[in-house]
Amino acid sequence: MVREVLIIALEVYLWGVLFPRALLSWFPASPGSWLVPINSALYRLSEPVLAPVRRVIPPARMGGMGLDLSFIVVFLGIQVVVIPLVASV
């Protein structure tokens, strides 16, 4: 029971918070846009997880911009936890 709840919670966080935040980061919202409250909510839900990882692994410099690797690390970390849980059900 606890295992199933943990799997669902992690999957909802991954696909309902982290993945939409990554997608919406490609489309900056202009002030007054309907995306602003969505971006704000996703930021508040994901930043407590991403910020500590970002402090350890800073964005990789690619020319004039940085590639934030924290999302990839958290995404893979969640998968490392979820896959064995699913396999043992």
C-alpha cells in the first residue's frame, strides 16, 4: 500500500510538476499571460527539489548560455527510486 502511494506520488511529481516546468521553460510567459500563474505554481513546487541539486551541480556553460542539469539529475533520481519499486510490486 505504502509502496503504491509512493510510486504514484513520485510519478505525479515527475510528470505533473517537473516535466511541465521543463516544457514551459522553453516558452517564456509575458506579463499578464495565462501562463504566469502556472509557471509560478510549477516553480514553487519544483524549486525546493531542484535548488539543492543546482548548488551541487551548477549549470553547464554552453557558449553564452547555461544548461541546467538539475532537472536531468532529479528526473533520473526519481526513476532510480521508482523502477525498483514498480518491479517489486
